[in-house]
Amino acid sequence: MTEEVKNILSAADTYHNMLACYEYIKKFYTTLDKHLEYGEIGKKFLPISKNRIFVDSNDYALYSKHPYSDWLSPWYGRFYVDNHHLSTNFSIDDHSVSQVTHLIFAWLWIGCKDPLVPNAEHPECWIGVVETQSSNPDARIYDVADMIYKFLRIESSISETPEGWVRGRLFPNDVGSQASGFWELKRFPLKNISTPYDIHHCIVDPLTKKYDEISNR
């Protein structure tokens, strides 16, 4: 077997692994969407940008046949809004930050290639609740979520709670973010999530409880 053929076979194997990764991401978010929308703990949460998720550069289609290019993003993000705060007069994305005061989120991280976060031994899931503020109260909640997604990881003034949640703040900065407010998040190995029960136990239940705790302060 020539070296060129070996390289092609290696590339094909890598590509198949990448497709498997995208399939996992798709199943993860479609299952999580259903759990959160069902309102099984008394709260109904709907996703921002229903058919897309946030990635490192530009968001990409979640449900299309080929939602990806030929690269693997290290981050995949999804934000959700409490249905109680939504108006039927606007799409979810077009609600203003003054109408939606808190978001919950669930992000997947490959575990490496982020200059602001030390590499992890395994891919991780990050879940959290964020208070949404902006210097522009009429800013679209989609645009504020995009700022949070891009800039939350640059915040260094953080503290940890006894329950393992990490707490920090967002500040407007000179690299494009007008978002402010505080957040709490928890991170854990993605290998802990393999069944719908795991999604409920590790994500939906702690997220909704943390949301109630923060939004009622």
C-alpha cells in the first residue's frame, strides 16, 4: 500500500469520526430541546434561533442534511428562553434584552483548542444561567446571546460555589461586546451524557433549579 493511499484512508477515517461527532451533537440538542420544551419541571424553555446553533465563527444549520463544512468547531452553543417571558408578537430572536432578563444555556466543548481555557482530558458539557443586560435595552436577545457566547470565556474574575457552580460577570469590552450582567455555570465530562435520562438528570434538572434560584433573587 502506497503512502498516498494510507493518507487517504486515514483522512476518510477522520472524516467518518467527524460525521459521528456531528450526529451526536444533533441528537444531543434535539433531545435536550424536547425535554426543555415539554416543561417537565414546571418550566417551558424554547431555544433562541430554533434551527441553528452557535459555533466559533458563524452559526450553522442544526437540522439540514449537511449542517457543517469541512472543519470541526471546538464549541457548540445553545441558549433557551423561559416561555413565560415571550410575546406572541415577536419571534424569539427578536425579543429585546429588556423583555428577557435571564437565559439558560448548554454548550458542548471538544475539550481543546481554546486559548482562554486549559485543555480538558475529555470533551465537556457546560451548562449555565446568565442575566441578560446590555448598554442598549432594545438590543435583540439573539445578538446579546451571541455576545455572551463569544465573550463569556474571557472573564477572569470568577468564584466557585460549594455546589460546584462557577460564578462570574460580563462587562462591555473594546472587542465588540456590549453585554453585561452575571452568570453561573457548571462543567462536566461529556461522557456522562449517553441517555435521555442523563440529559434530564445532569442538565435539565440542575439548570431549571438554578434558573429558579437566580431569577427569584
